[in-house]
Amino acid sequence: MFLMNDYNEIKNSLNFLKQKFSEYYKSNDIDLPDRFSRREYAFVFFGGKGMMRHIGYNRKIDFLNFIKESSPAHAYYSSAYYKTPDASKMQDKEWMGAELIFDLDSDHLPNADKLSYEQQLDAVKKEFIKLVDDFLLNDFGFDNRYIELYFSGGRGYHCHVKDPKILELDSSERREIVDYIIGRDLQDSLVFQDHTTEIKRYGTTRYPSAKSLKMPPPDSPGWKGRISRGIIDIVNEIRESKDPFEKLKEYGVKKSDAEKLLEELSEERVERIKEGNLDQTKTIRKFFLNNALRKTAVLMSAGETDEPVTCDIKRLIRLPDSLHGKTGFRVKEIGYDELKEFSPLDDTIVFSRDTVKIKMSSPFEIKIKDERFNLKEGIEEVPEFLAVYLVGSRKAKII
């Protein structure tokens, strides 16, 4: 009896999602990408196994009819342009170029599993803004008109760079862009400069007897200014913290090292650091460089970089205006001026407030559409938009 009830709940849940997605696709048009017929398309279906891909369309109406009839759980298109996008073998597609894609996801964040879904979305948006503002627009100087920004519908954000100058870059050239953004192999000698402060003489010989380490002005271009700003921010955080030991712990500093660092960070030394003088101990120098790098680089993966995304010249990426099968949220384009105020748990909701009865597998809390929900294990009644999210993410079932 238990197994039959469980089977019925799974079946009801799957049918619920299919019905809701079908209603959305039949009443909403999808904004299709540029050079539509040069793209490959791919789909994953509710209850299906694997991905259906290597699909091409010459007419937009054919694509729209397909997606309205099939209502996929996930819809993708290629960041690349091909002469024959529906060829079943990649080598037969004849690659013509590809957008530069950045995919920032909350699982790239350190200790992401300790954050709530809302906290993950807030944290990854900060990384995304840093990527767009500090690196793509500032350091690389891309024109804003060639940059498209999207919420992925799930746990992060996508950036598409469509500047004609980068479309034909190969994987290794794209990797160089990634390496710069994450600060890979950045050496302190490239950022800081030794400055002689004292000179001694032995006869006719002169030699430096004392040196200081100078950091660049905070408004310096590129990584030089970025590291200096990061160091100043870290100093301020530590000095202003009510619990400096706990703050250093957040930076991964052991207790014994934290005691040494705090002892060496006297008021006088802090002021010298803010003035650009890093003539400190090796402990302080190493701490600041490593953590300023971590603070100012973009977290593009749980490791160093999600290279299969940015460096992949044949990447499939989520289709704008499609729905994410695990959340029911819309893959939404975001204007640059809208990014800082964008709220994914408000701005991507497409389903109604009609009440749906669900069975929660465990307690769960979330704020969505300006309403806080504290759900307990067992039977609950929630708005339709929340039911789609909970069922899609397997936190609940339809009974």
C-alpha cells in the first residue's frame, strides 16, 4: 500500500509539472536568439531519459509549435553558430563562431551548502555584478550593447558576450580570459614594488639596507588597483569587526596565526597600509595578497574555473524565456540598469497564487513574492508558483 501511494504521488507530481509548463508555453511566446537558424537546440522532458539534441530549425514557427506541444522541462540552444546545426556529429556541423559565455552558479561559492537558497542567490549575484562591472566592462572594455545578462532560472546567472571581435576565439584564447578574471598565477611581484628606504655605504660601495613594499594606488587600472582596494577593505573589516578573531576565521586563518596577525596589525601599521606601505612581516604580506585575490577575483567554480562553460566553444545554454524544470522560474533577460535591483524570487515567477495541496518531505523556509513561508513536514497548502518550485526541486509531492 505504501509503495502504491508513493507511486501515485510521483505520478501526480509529474503530471502537475507537465500541466503547468504546458499552460505557460501555450500562452507565452519565446523570444528566440539572433541567427536563429544557425543554432543547435536541445531539450529534456519530464519523465524522459537523457537529452534530445542536434536539432535545427529554419522557421521560427516550427520551433514555437514544437515547444508548445512538447512543453519540455529544460530547453537549450548553442552558444555557437553552425552551417549545419542539426548534423548528428559535431564535426559535421561546421562551426562558424561562438558567443563568450559566463555561467556563475551558487555551487561555485565556498560553503554554499551552509547557505539558504535566498542567501546563495544574493551571494552569486554579487559575484556576477563584479564580473560584469569590474572585468567585462572595465578591464576588457566590452561595449555594453554586446553584453546580454540572464538569470538562469535556477541557482545563478549567465552572461553572453556577442562582440564580433571574440566570436572566433578558440578554447585556449577563451581560457586566457578566464585566467585573467580569476587571477590565476598572479604574482605579488607583478602588483607590488620594492622601494629602498635606507642606503648604507662601505667605502665607495653603496647598498640598500632597508626596503619597504609599496602597493599601487587603489584607483590604478586592472589587478593592481583591485588588489590594493581589496587589501584596504580587508583591513577595515578586521579593524571594525566586533570579533576580529571570528572575522579572520572567516578568511580561513587558524587561531595561532590570527593571534600573530592581530598582534602585528597595530594602529600605526594599519595607517601605513592604507597609505600604500606594505613593509610588513611575511605573515601579513602573504595573508593580504592571498585574501585580496580571493576577495576581488570572480568565483567561477568551486575550484578555479568552470572551464567547460567559458572555454567551451560548442556550449549549450538555457533558452531565454524558457522555464527551469527544477524550479519553474523563467530564464529571464536582465537589463544592465536593472541588475542590482533584480530579485529572482519575485521577477521570474510566472505561475498563479491559486492554492495547491502538497506533501513536504521535510521542513523548509523561503521568502518568495514578498511572502515568507515556513513549511513543516507533511501536508501543506501553498500558492501554485511555490508548489511548482517545491515539486520541481523534489522538496514536496502532489498528493
